[in-house]
Amino acid sequence: MPKRPIGRSIPLQRQRWTAVVASALFMGACGEGPSAPFAGDPASAPDSITELPRALTSSEAMVLERSNRFAFGLLREVARAHEPGENVFLSPLSASMALGMTMNGAAGDTHAEMRDMLGFEGMTRGEINAAYRGLIDLLVGLDPSVESRLANSIWYRTGFPVASDFVQTVRECFDATVSGLDFVAPDAAATINAWVEEQTNGRIDGIVDDPIDGDAMMFLLNAVYFNASWTQAFDPAETRPRDFTRSDGSVVQVPTMIREPDSGPLLTMSAHGWRAVEMPYGGQAFAMTILLPADPSRSLDDLLPDLDAAVWDDLVSRLGQTGSGVEMPRFRIEYDTELKLNDALEALGMQQAFGAQADFTPMTGGPNDLYVHMVKQKTWVDVHEEGTEAAAVTSVEMRATSAGPMPPIKVDRPFVVAVRERLTGTLLFLGTIGDPGAS
């Protein structure tokens, strides 16, 4: 696989970039990062980031705590719709941000269902939006050695009424760009998809189908981009073909990155039937966490039903530094939920928004027959020796009716993978890898 620069920002036009923490909000900064060091060169690693610039408010802490419930619920529901062993890679952050904007245009039971489904039950609209805004401001520039972007936009059909209060809220709380667009024009879909491609550094080339359906009135989009070097990189010269046992028992050889026990600190743990390893990026505020069944005879399907936010919190709290090495596959996955997220979101409790009973009057400022027609997400991830590059786009389409050296951790069977911000507990990306060799 060709090498690429990791942790280096791409020149961008001047605009407001937001950072929102996952399944609710995230971090963000586009800055020139250092070239990735080879393993065994800790002196070139960025300075460690060990605390947030300020304490979280009670609303921010509540949003973060509850967001992971949505993240693991979404993973379970989407994975349930796939065959055992299929790759699933999602961005709870991107889904939550797009739905969070949409929720500001909902009222009554429609709003309540969306709020509770996202994990914010008992919180007012103002508290949720204030938490988003505060966390965006808090986390911008958290790790200058990590390139991260988060962008929101809303595109509405020219002439369709959009309430000024709704526009003001999404601009102030989500830094969203709001634009009218002639959906009938031949280049309408291309215009929206060009925005998607730009925000994801070309990794995702679009999400809106061409031509745009005549009943489509609005698209609410979120794009996430993440590009970071490992704090302690893998040496490409050590990558070797290794066996990977898929869920059906078949074995395939995949390129496997190897880090020896003496090549730097590693966080590991075993509990709840899982074995975990965590590898940090840049200044160590962000990390990739991998879970695989501790017992090789057990599958992901055996353990995933019980993997929720409480179990996750306990697992990461037990992570401790060991002298273990790690062997893990290099992989690149493009995941396009063509089946939509509708079914998963309905199963989690967001039901009224998809039907004729939907109430989105705050979005237009008056009576309307708007409903959520489709929630769709595309993701892309490349995990390699130097680091990780990942991107996600979520579209909400609104329509009108009409201990001492341990043995190396061998990630040689299906596993859970997460990219998280460690200081807040934010989950940026979350998925299951059943076959690293499948693109």
C-alpha cells in the first residue's frame, strides 16, 4: 500500500470548522502535524495531553455520558441487520450531529422521541444545544498533531419556507451552513456532493442521489474527517502476512502490523469476556481501542448483545499499561449503509419522525407535512503503519407527503474497533471487522 502523509492538514478555504463530541460532539483543528515516527522513536512523539483546558459543565458531562448509549445501540441494531462476520463501520458522532440538527426542527412527540433516542431524555432543547456549543468551543484544537474536521450543512429546495429561528439555532449551535438550492437544476445533486467530497478530503464522493426526488425538500448533512499518526508508529518493514480466522471458521491471510513488547507502552485489559488493547494518536488525547473475545471459541455475536455504554465504561476504566506487544491487521474499509439507518433508528425509539404523524413545524415556522424519509451514512477508514485516516457523512433527507511482558495481542479474528477521545470518553467511530481483507 502506498505511503501517505498522516497528521498533516490540507490547505482549506477560510471557514468555520466545528468539532463535536461523538455520538454527540467532537474535537477539531486543522494544523500542520509532525511526520509519523517509526516504532522505537518515542523522542519524536508530540507532547502528551493529560487534561482538558477546563472542566465540563453538568450539561456537557450528561450529554457525553448518555451519548455512548446511542452509539452502542446503533452498532447493535445495524450489525443485527447484517450477516455474521460482515464488516460494519459507523460514525455515531456523525449520525448524532445530523439528527441533532434535525431535532431542532421537531416538536411534540416527534421531538421527544428523537431526544430520547439520542440519549438526552429529561434535558431541555436549550440545555442540549448549550452543551453542544460549549463542547465545540472546549475541544477545538485539543490536539494540534491530529487533523480533524467536522462540518454541518443544510440544503433546502428554493422557495421552501425555512423558519428563521431554526436557521439561527443551527448556525449558532452547530456552525451549520444553510443554503437554498434549485433541486431541479441538473447540477443540484453534484453541488451537494461536491461539499461532501471537500469536507472528507475526497474520501467520500457524495451521498445524495442524482436526480433529486421531486418530493425532497431538505437535506441536513454532517461530515467528519480524522487523520492522525500513531503516537508510536508501526514499522512497515515488520508487517507480515498472518492468518485471520473469520466468523465462519475460514482462514484468510492479511497484512499484519507488528509491534514488539519493548517498542513502547501499550494499554490492555481483560474483563466481561473481552480482551482489549488501546493505541494512542499524536499527543494521546485520541486513541484506537480494539476489543476481541478473550475466548477464541466465542464470537462477536456472542458478546455484542451485552456490550453497552456501562460495560464499555468499565472496560476502558480497567485499561492499564503493560509490556505487551500487538499484532493487528492493516485494513481499509468503505462502508455504505445503502439499507439506510431508518430501521436501526426506529428500533431505538425514533418512530414518529418517519411517518405521517411527524411534527416538524419549528423547521418551517408553520404547519407542514414534512417527515424524515431517509437517514443514510457512508464511512471510510484506512488503518496502516503510520496511523489512521477516517471519514463519515450522514444525510437526513426531509420529504413532504406526497503484568510483565505478556504474549502479543493477536487481532486474528473478528473484533470491535473504536476511535475515541480519551479525556471526555467521546466515541468518534465504532465498528466490527469480520474480514479485514474485504473492501
